[in-house]
Amino acid sequence: MKNPSPASINILAALGLALAATLAVLFFAGAPPLTTLAVLFGGGLDSTASLLKTFSSFIPLFLCATALLATYAAGLWNIGVEGQITLGAVFAAGFLRLPDPAGFPPALALVLALAAAFAGGALWALVAGVLRVYGRVHEIFSGLGLNFAATGVTLWLILGPWKRAGMASLSGTDPLPEVFRLPGFAGKPASMAGLVLAVAAFALVVWLLRRTAWGLTLAAVRQNRKAARLMGLRPRRRLLEAMALCGGLAGLAGGLLVTGLYHRLIPSISGNFGYTAILAVLMVSLVPGFVPVACFFFAVLLAGAVQLPMALELDSSLSGVIQGVLVLAFLAAGRMGIGGRLGGMLGGMLGGTPPEGAEGGR
Amino acid sequence: MDVFLSHITKRYGRILANDGVTVALKPGRIHGLLGENGAGKSTLMRVLAGHVMCDGGFIEVDGVRHAGLTPGAAMGLGIGILSQDPLDFPPLAAWENFTLGGPPRTRRQARDRLAELSESLGFSLRPDDPVERFTVAERQQLELARLMDADVRLLILDEPTTGISPEQKDILFGILRDFAASQGRIVVLVTHKLPEAEELCHEVLVMRRGRLVGSFEPPYDAGLLLETMFGAEAAKAATEPEITGAAAMAAVPVREASPASRAPVLAELADAAFSDEKSALPPVSLSLRAGEVVGVAGVAGGGQELFLRGLAGLARMRGGRYVFDGTAMPGRGMAAFFTAGVHFLPASRMEEGLFPGLSLADHARLGFPGEGGDIRDLFQRRFVDRFHVPNQPTAPAASLSGGNQQRLLLSLIPDNTRLLVAESPTRGLDVASCAQVWEHLHALAARGTAVVFSSEDLDEILARSGRILVFFNRSLVADTPAAGQTVRGLGRHMTGRAVPSVAESPA
């Protein structure tokens, strides 16, 4: 009989702790624990329709988690992903509202709309980046502020300049013409193109971080910004680049939500994908190989949560509680040395870098 | 109050900061504690104030033996310390700072008590202003008022006159004299500055390399004090008559004295005023020539740290000119200095120079981005064969010893560096590592690199440089060829005792 490696025991221990904590929460919430878990995890997997639903959450989640890998690599706490998604959505919708796109072939117009989405997200992220690098405002604070600002921008657009013909409605802007919608699977709005883009972005980012000099430079900046400065690695520029890449990919997710899922700009279009992506990435301690798994896991939970009220007359917000408990259990397991492999890397990240201003405003 | 420190020993890793120090502090006296940087003065005082626990020895206060004190216990015994950087909370108001650590008081009580103490001490402190708006002297006065309020009977002052004016110093010294004179209280003054110790102290204790090496009573022989502070070789040099000029050239082996004067000017500072968040230097004017080796001396906080950083492009320039190789540098970023061939070797190697979690090979990749995929080969040739970095390309930098950290940093200095600014390049290194560092720095200089380095070891500065800059009290007080200089002479400049006629050799 083979002895399981210590690392896998640790991961199993973390999973066990997470499961136990979740069951305890369900027990105290008065829900039948096992049935609830079955609905939560089965609800996103039990039919083609629900699988497609799962995938429609998986795509933006996976893109945002990929985006976060870039900023975490540079030691940045980018919690402004929500706002960056929103601005991407605004830019994409805005581009497609221009009088001109009709003149382009629809495919080209869609590509340009997604490019605009990337630019929008990148710009929004750069605001936080510039504040961090030149203004010594920590990105956690600016990110939070910019998230609210982005929500304000969408509401203003939906109720103001971009309101539906005749009457403004919180249900969103006028739907996009058919030609500007990304093709879905079997008529369902979960676009293949989005999935391909997300996978490609993931491969690209992992390659950049792991295999290129740029990725090594980001790691150096995370490890020691002072030394990076002395070695002429231009840490400020690297931070801005990481921020822009992250924002761009989050913006792309927003663009895909507009063109592939909702087909219009709606309020709160970011749908908490930005925050959930942070949870997903933290849960696997930034280990890239596990990121798709974590994202899929959360996508299943999101889809399953919708089933809770119907199946068990439980509020779907219970799913949010369970997500939080799971991540906390994983982090706690890691920090307490139970999940050694998962915890070690993150330990440095969480414990090692308190919020500090960008070094040297010289 | 009677305090006896017996065989205090404190070890930080491999460094023995205090090595069996025994000191008796007697009532009614002001004791001066002198010594160069790293001599162990502050450690000893922090043991006494309970800020650190000693590994061996004990403290006896009024006949009661304590194996170690905590800050609270020390305060309870009436031992208070005025740190070099006041231990206050800058955003809080003066009265709030005053109240912290003491008995609970209302705002009115605290303000009244502070006003009363200020009155008797001759301070004028605005009680409602946040401490961050105070000058260094005012922060010190507030701290002093707090200690007086706590009724300390043993007052320790760590370099209290750094950053305050001569008038403020006189006020402070008056207070200290009165303090020690009443009710058998004790003052310990930790300082680098000889004149202050001479002016104030009833007894001067000298520490060197963690040991107590001498104790003196007035009248003080300044020469003897300096010798004791700066060590045996220094003592030897100091017993010789001061020699200058041609005799010195013959007596002291001089390095690169001649090529430097003929070499082209590499960098020129004209009224260059450097500053950082904490301090500012008055304008400095000097020029550096290719191939020159310049040693920079000064006690901690003397301003040489900021000067070196300014030279390397790491500090702001408030004014003046800095021309490097024909290019005006002010306003340019670190990257421009880097491109121009200026390299900075930091004293805190791991904190500022290396990436603890990255492998040695990754350091090579970062340092030589042009090498492309052939990094293993470069690592072997340059890092291992030439600089004797351990042949473990995948090991993280965090695993390196101090000497190997410096070897890694040396390997990362590009060969075409024009100006190398090295902050204490041999600090904490063993003899073999020191020799390797100097072999490389001199090899760089021989190829035309200007090397500017600082050191806490005056013997090293005298032995290794062709020209010496001395900083005292945040300004450049001497710029002189190394030839003919003695430890004693440098020590005088560093401690503000230089007689102007001896000070400047014609430059």
C-alpha cells in the first residue's frame, strides 16, 4: 500500500475542515445539511441546461481569476475587479451604440467592442494603479471607491443618456441587435467564444508569469520593491502594467457579459464575479493550476444557489454564506499549517505585506 | 538610587552585542556612554530599560536583583529612556501622548499637569497640537515631560542632541544637571559627541565591540578617549605625532593617489542639496574622478547615509547641480542613473538588495536580462567561478549567509559600472569575505570605476581609500586625501572636535 504524500493529506484535511464547517453552518441555519449540499452542488451539474448556466458564470469568473493572477504576482491587492468589469461592459455597450458599428461587418464590430471593453477595464484599473504608484493611495481603498463609482456610472447611463426609448428602466438599456450578440451554445446564452477567450487568456497569463522575463520581474517586484528599484527593474511601471493587464481582462469579462449573456447594459452587471474571483484565487492560494478548478467549483455553487429556493424553500443567499465559509476554512487550514502546500505561499502574501504606500514618491 | 549591571550579555544571532558588560551607576551622577556605531551602547541601555531581555547577567536596583526587566517593570523601578527617535504617536495630540502609559487622566487633568511640568522645565508645548507638527526638540521635550511625570529616577538619553539646536541643547543639559543633582537621581547619556560628554558627564564609560573597555573621570584626555573608542590600531596611530604632507606620504601606504588627480571628472556636484522624508543635507559641492576610491566616514545619523543615496539617485535634490558624465541628473529617476552606469550597493543586503524568495539563477536573469536563455552558463562562469557564489542556482537567496549575500550582490554589479556607491560594503563580513569585496572594488577602480563607500571602521577607510569625506551633524566637514590622515584626526572630525587649522588639507 502506498503512503499518500503529505501534501495531499494536507489538502484533504483542508477539504474536511471546510466540509465540517459548512455542515455546521447548514445545521444552525435549520437546513437539512446533506440535501442542501446535494442541491447546491447538483443543481449546477444535473442537466445540460444547468451545465450551460454553470458555464455562463464560469466564463467571467475564470477571466477575472486569471486577471487577478497578474496583480497578485506583483503583490497588488486589486479588489477593484468589480469596477473594472463594469467599465468593460460600459465600453463594450458604448461602442456598440455608436452610430457607426452597423457599418462594420458584425464580427469585426464584436471584436472591436471586446477590445473597447479591455481598454475600459484597463483604464479603470490604471486609475487605481496611478493612485497607488504616484499618490501613495493603497489599491484596496481606491479599488473599493472605484467599484462604487463604476456602479454610479452604469446607473447614470441606464437612467440617463442611454435610457430606453420612451422610459428609463432599471432593467437596463435597449437590447443589442441580434448581429451584435455572440453566438451561444444551442441557443442558450453561454458563448463558446467567451470560453475560448477565457482559456486563451489563462494560458497567456500563466505563460507570461511563469516563462517570461516580465513575469520574473513582477515576482521580483513582489519580493522586494526596493531591490527592484536598485536593479533598474522599474517597479512602478511594472505595477502599472500588472494593473492594466488585470483590468483589461476583467473588462473583457464585462464585454462578454454584455455581448454574450445579457445583450444590454444592466445595473450591477458585474454580478459579484469580481469578488467571487478573489475568493476563488485565494482559496487555491494563487496556484495557477488549481484556478480553473476553483472557478468551476464556484460557478457550480452559483448555479446551485438559484435552485435552493425552488427545491428547499431556502434563501439563495445561503450559498453566499457557504462560499465564504469554504474559503475561510481553506485559508484557516492553510494558515494553521494543516494545508501546508496551499497555505505556505499565501501566508507570505497575507501576513507579509501590510498595506503600505508605494515606495519612494521621488 | 543605586543601579548595578552585572555581566550583561546579549546575542543577536551570531553577533555578540553585549559581552559580559559590568557597570555601576551611582546616585547623583551623570554618566556618559561612548563608543562607535555597533559598540553595544544602545543594546545595553535597552536591556536596562527593559526593551530587550539579556541572555546573561543581571541588573541590581537598590540591592534587589533582577534577571531581566520588562518595559513596565523598568518604569515601575523608575527607569526611563528617551530614545533617539522619540517613542510617540505622531497623529495624536501632545496631551494624548503625554497621558499614554501613565495613570488615567481626563483631558483637563492631563493638560494642567503638562502645563505645570512645561512651566517648571522651561518648555512651551502646545497641548492640543498633534505631535507630528512638533520639531524634534519639542517631541523630545514632551517625552521628557512624560518621563518626569512618571517620576523616573534613572533617565537614559540615547543621542539626545541629534537634530536639536545648540540653544535647545543648553536647555536640555541644564535640566539634566538639575535632575541628577536632586534626590540622588541618575542620568546616562549615550552619545557619539565628545564635547557633550566632556561638558556634562561626571564619568565617561567607553564601549567597543560589545565590551566595556574603559572608564574615565574628568579632566578628560580627548585623545585617550578617541583611542579607546576607535580601537587598538587607532590607539597606535594616535600615539604617533600628527604627521601631514610628504612625511605622511612616506609613512602611510597610499593607494591610487596619483591616477585620480589626472583622471577625467566623472561626476560633479555643485551646491547639491539632497533630502529624503526624514532629513535634509545642506548643499554639497565636490567632484569625483574616474578610478577614485573615496571613503566616507561619519557616525550614524551624520548625514553620510543620505549623501550616498543622493549620489546614487535615490534621494530628492532640492537644489544645486549634479552633472554625471556630462548629463544633468536632477529630476531623473533611478532608472536613468542605472542606465548611466551608477550602481548602489546597499548595506542591508537582504532588505534592499536581494529578492529573498527568488532563486540565485533568477537573480542572474534579472541582473543580466540580455543574456537570454543561457543563464546557467552565465551563472556558472560569473557567479560561481568568478565570485564564488554557492553553486546552487535553484536555492532561494534567503538561504544565503551574509558573505554569500554580498558575493551575490557583487556578481550583480555590471562590469561597465561607472560609479559604484557602496554602503558599508563589508559590514558583518568575515576577513576572507572582506578581502574578496575589496579585491573586486579595487579591480573595478583600476578599470576606471569611481568607488564611493562608507564604513563604520576608520581603519578600513584609511586603508582602502585614496580620498576621504567626513560627515558630522548632517554636513560635509572634511574632504581630504587619505594620505596623512590618522584615525585620531578622522575621529575628531566625526565627533565635531576638529580644530579648523588641522582640518582641511588643500583639495
